[in-house]
Amino acid sequence: MSRPSPLFLLAWFVGLAAHAQTNAPTVSSDEHAFRVVVLARSLENPWSLAFLPDGRMLLTERPGRLRVVRDRRLDPRPVGGLPEVAPHGQGGLMDVVPHPRFAENALVYLAYSERGADGWGTTLARGRLQGDRVSGERLENVEVLFRQSPKGAPASTSAGASSSTVPAICT
């Protein structure tokens, strides 16, 4: 029996991938229909999503991991170099927002909860996203821009910086 040609196999895989995408479930609203495509599984409390100019997506997991989705695949390695996050109550690694000129400066802003002597509070920091798919990505030169003081009970951590606060600070 002869083996299939590489060109046939390539065409078959491309067709299979296209079929899988077109068979994605559709959710409809009053005005639009949305195709639902799962990009990642096994995430623990995904919280925030940010799109980068090169097509990558950053997403936060509440326990303190920043993840990268590239070419529709979740990098199995979390981004390194993050500050210590204190997941408690509704707090944790909450928000990620790229700088408006991310393509030029690679700056990323993070809102997260942090524990102190007087309880938990929200902290805003920024760092430079460096690395690649081979060596892994990490935040470098992380600096705190805002730290809640005084801190409070765990429930107060959800009232801190959010996607609406971070862009105002990073411009």
C-alpha cells in the first residue's frame, strides 16, 4: 500500500482545523451572534485578559499567575518575575493592561492584592515584558506605582484598581 503524499496530509490537517473552527458553538444575543472557541483549559480562576499588538493575549489567574496565549495556544509556563501576590477572598492577581505604547516600550501594568501587617490591599505595579517562546517570558524591572494604605479586610481588596483605573495611571 502506498503512503499518502505530504501535500495530501497537509491539506487534510488544514481542512480538519477549519472544520473544527466552523463547528464551534454559536451564542446569539439580540443584535449579534458569537462563535465560542476555547483557547485554554485548566486555568485556575482566570480574571483578566489583555490583547497585545502582535496578537498575543495576556491573562491573569487569581492565584498569582500571568499567562500568555500565542497562536491560539496557552504557553504552559507562566510569565516569571511577578511580584508576590496574596490571593485571599476576592483578591489575587486581578488585572493586566498593556501600556498604550506597548509595541515601543513593552510595559505591562498589574493590579493585585498584597498582604501587609494591617491586612490586605490593592497594589498597582508595572514591569517590562521580556523573553520569547523558547526561553519563556518574564517581567523585568517591576516597580510599584501605588500601594493601598491602610490595608483592610480581605473583602476590601476587590474595590481596588481595575481596568478602568489602570489606563488612567499608565498614560
